[in-house]
Amino acid sequence: MATDSKTQVYFINLGGSVGNIGAMRFAWRGKKNLYKNIADGLGVVLAKDTDSGLMFGANNPRPAQVRIGYTDANGNSKSTIRFCEPDKIGDVTTGGKLNGKKVWVAGKEYNINNVAIKSN
């Protein structure tokens, strides 16, 4: 009996010109629903079986990462890291594109409080 996969393949277009022509497709496997509600804002695409040219395991170039702040059920401030297309960073950090959205963490959804560029 086949079971439903617990992961999905995602990708982000890096580089390229208008319409992402010539862009590298940086791909990775992540948990299902990891980018639920926020994929469009971050420039993340859920890969289809027919997508070609996906590059897995590339160390350079890599997409930018953002830290998404949220409040858990106990009222504690927490954050999670997600990939973001470089062209979308301004939209999600200062532009508020993810305001009013929810982030999926460990099987639960939480309201997004803020988004910032991840710093080491």
C-alpha cells in the first residue's frame, strides 16, 4: 500500500531576466506545507513532476534567507528560517507582503509578526 509523501520539492529562480528566462532553479526537499500561505510572497515555487532543470545541493549561489517571527500558543516569541527569492526581500521585510499571513511550523499555523533578513 502506497503512503502519501511527507515532503515536497520546492525551488526558487535565481538570476535570469524578465520572466526568469535563463534563471538557475535552486531546488530542495522540505516538509509538506512548509511554505503554505507564504510561498508566493517569498518567491518559492512548488515543483511539479514535469519541471526540468532543477538543481539540488548547490552551495553557491544560494537564495537569501529570512527570519519569520511569530508568537506560539503559549505567548512566547519564536522565529523560523525560510528561503526567499532575492528579488522579493524588500517586499517581505519592509513592504509587509506577509502581513496578515500565517507561517506553518511543526504542524501548526501561527500569525506572522515580522520578517527580517537572516543574519548569522
